[in-house]
Amino acid sequence: MKTRQIIIVIVAFVILGGAVAINKSLSDNKPQKRRKGKPKKVMPTVETIKVSNQEIQAPITVTGKLMSYEKMDVYAEVSGILRKSSNRFREGNRFGAGAILVSIDDQEARLNILSQKSRLLNAITQLLPDLKLDYPEAFQKWQKYIDDFKIEQAIVPLPKTSGTKEKYFILAKNIYDQYYTIKSAEARLRKYNVYAPFTGVVTEASIYPGTLVRNGQKLGEFINPFNFEFEATVSLKDIDLVNIGDQVKLYSEDIGGEWTGRIRRISDKMDAATQTVKVFVGTTGKNLREGMYLKGEINAATIREAVALSRNLIVNKNQVYVIKEGALALQEVKILRYTGNNVVVQGLKEGALLPKNAVSGAFVGMKVKAADSHSQ
């Protein structure tokens, strides 16, 4: 009996202990209730910059096309057959200054001039007897003119008349008319050869030796490949900062290298559609070619009382956040120029504090803690 009671007591203790253990385990696994209360506001710390207005050299970025500074379209002023030459007028061929670019057969024109000179000599010869009788003082000079006449050479000026009677006599015999006809023909004869006005290269040719060239026909194009002009446009708000003689750094996105030029001319005309003005930059250098597209930076006049900021700081097109009494406020600025990732502005007070980087979720009145500032 006693043994049975003892067993019952032991089982009861075991069951009670298990129940207590299970209850404690369940109690530990229940989620703790959060204490009610207001969340703490976290004040962001931002790096700052202190505004220091100063003179800024902000290059003006431009793009444009390269053109030869010396360029000519070659036209024929006479008709005839194109002659063959050792250095043919073909694209890519080079000619020195004064060299013959194009030579047109002039034999017929030369013979015609010789015929006209012969008629002039004959007319003057027929005058001599009358001159000897009526104007003996003039006879000697006209006689000498005939004796010295070289028919194969360019015609020399006629003798000067000594008086009005002699002058009218010569006019009546049509001597001056024949003389100036020959002078005109000689001037035209020089047009059968087209000479290079400068050292250059043919960039376009539309004729071949042996073909008939007509008066007024375009024969090709000739340029100086060593002297170029870069044509670009500058916006109206920047044109007052650009001056003749300003240095320009040029570069290409397609080939390596940089070239330096200077502004030669500035147009007085503004493009109404784009509100831009043309500027022309003179430059030379290797690997430059007619028609290349280049980019450039004009070292224009300095901008006074300005500061350069990161583009990321601009909001609402013309405003930036400044820090006033520990909170963000908007300040309107005047944007003068974009240069790469920066923007040059005016309108900020000296010593004003700005966030160095854009503040995430920024709004007017947002409390911020300013870190050490750096001058900008």
C-alpha cells in the first residue's frame, strides 16, 4: 500500500514538472509587445561648401566643321582642247604656287594676234608718207616704233602724240582701235593657262586631257591643305565674352590629337532660328582635312563674381539649396554656363553654405546638420 502511494506521488511530481516546463517554453516564444511611443527623428549630416565668389575662366564649348582658308573653284574663261601635262589636274595632285593647273590649246588665239599685229604694222607704215609731209616732227618716232616692233613679243605702247592735230590724224586712221584690240587679245591669251595662286591640292576635277573645254565650264576645285578655318556658332548670351584673338583648343572624337587655333573673325549677323553667332577660328596642323567635324573650347573672357557648382545641385532649373539656421532653403541663381559636369552661376552670397552633394529627399525647411565646409 505504501509502495503504491509512493509511485502515485512520484508520477504526480513528474506531470506537474512537465507542465511547468512546457508553460515556460511557450511563454518565452511569445513576441514581446513593442512599447508605444514617438519614433526618434534622425537629422542627416551633410558635407557643405562655402561660397567664395571669384573670377572664373569658363571655356565655351563649340562644335563645327573645318574648311580650307584658301579655296577656289576653277573655271574656264576661254574655249579649247585641254592639253596633256606631266602633272595632271586630278583629285589628290599637288601644285606649287605659280604652277600651271590647267592648260588649254591656244594656237588659234596666238595666230589671230599675229594677224592683228601685222595689220597694225601695215596701217602705221601707210601713215608714214603723210606724217613726213604734214607732221615731220612726229615722223621719226613712228618710224622708230615700226623698226623696233617685235611681232612675236607683247605689243609695246604706241608713241605719244605731240599735239591735237597729230592725235586726230592718228585717230582717223583707226590706229588706236587696232592697238587696243591687240591688247585685249593678249590679255585673253593669258587665260588659256590657269595658274595656282597658292601651294595646294586638287580636291575636285571634272575634265580629262583631250576633251573640249567650254567658256564658263567648271573644271574643279583647288584648296590649301595647310591653312584651315574652323566655323562654329556661339550662343547669344556668350558672344560678348568672345573676342578676336582668343585661343581655341580643338579636338576630334574620331582621331587622336589636339590642335590650337585663334579666332580670326566674328560675324555681325545672328541666326534668328538658333539665336547664335558664327565665329571663325584659324588653325593648322597634321591630320587636319577639309570637311572634318571638330569640337573646341574657347578660352573666353573671365566671368566675375561667380562660382562653379556641380550640375546635380541645380533644382527647378535655376535654384539651389542653401543651409540657413540648420535648415534647407531654396536660393535662385543665374546660370551663366555649363562646363562638363559643372555649372557656373551668379547670385549666391559670399560665405553662404550649400550641400556639397544633392541631399536625398530634400525639401524646404528640412533640418540638416552641417559638417565641415570647404570653399567653392
